[in-house]
Amino acid sequence: MARNDTTASFSVSEELKLIPRWSMVLAFVAFIGIQYLFFFVLHQHHRNTPLPVHVYFGTSWGALVAVYMLMIGYISRDAPRRNMGKWLWILLCIVLQGGIGPVIYFLLRQPVLSRCPCCGTQIERDFNYCPQCAYQTAPNCGKCYESVRITDLHCTHCGHVLAEDNTPARLRAYGN
């Protein structure tokens, strides 16, 4: 059963912390390099093109290249979290240009794994029970077996009084 409480929610700030500093520096250098290319190299060869066109294309292409560098940095930190080959995905993102590499990565990436506190088996974060030892890793309703929050008094799906359930000792500390 999938857990749908707030502990498994997506946090943009936590994901942005995965972007390494080298990737940020590389993105900044790439952005400045694209600006140099559009304003000094291409502007010399295309003098009849208006300056706003150079500004527009320089800024947009610079931003695209910078975001691409940031995505490669993100993937370098995210792939190991998901037990995926870091260097394989970085290489695919570099070789498959035009954003195809990161799109394939985001379509095929595995879920983030955690370890069962009882037996140490790697399990998905949203599992309620360990598939190896049946250890309860998250609270759920004793009647309908849907996920509940530790602080809930009644099941949000069937209205069952959660205090009537035989709560495991490790969850009693949370007041359930």
C-alpha cells in the first residue's frame, strides 16, 4: 500500500540542495561564455542584426546551457541516491544533446530507497511494511489498512478509531 502522508511529499528546497557547487560554477561560466559568443563574436559577423536580437538570443541560449549544466550536476547527486549508475547517466546526458538525456533519466529513474530498521533490506520509502520481515515501517489503519499519519486519531478513509488498534511499541511514543 502506498503511503500518501506529508512525510513522503516532494520538497523543492531539498532537491535543490542536491545541485553541487561545481555544477553552479560551470553553469555560470557557460552563461558568461554564451554572452561573450553572442555579443562579441557573432555581433562582429552580423552587424546588421539589431542589438535586442543579440540580447534575446544570448540570454535565452545562455540560460538554456546553464540549466543543462545544473541538471547534469543534479543527476550526478540524485543517481547514487536511487542506486543508478552515476557516470552512465552523466555520460548519457552529455552525449544525448538537446535535453534528451535528462528527459530519459527523469522518465526511468528509480524511487529513492531506504533501509528497513529491523532487517536492513532496501525498501521504497512509501512502503508500510518490509517485504522481507513484515516489519511495520509506517502507521496504517487497523480496519482498512490505508496509510494514516502518526498524529491522526481517526482514519481519514473509513473513520475507524485508531486508538483501538494494537499499536506497535515504537509508534506508541508518538501518541498513537
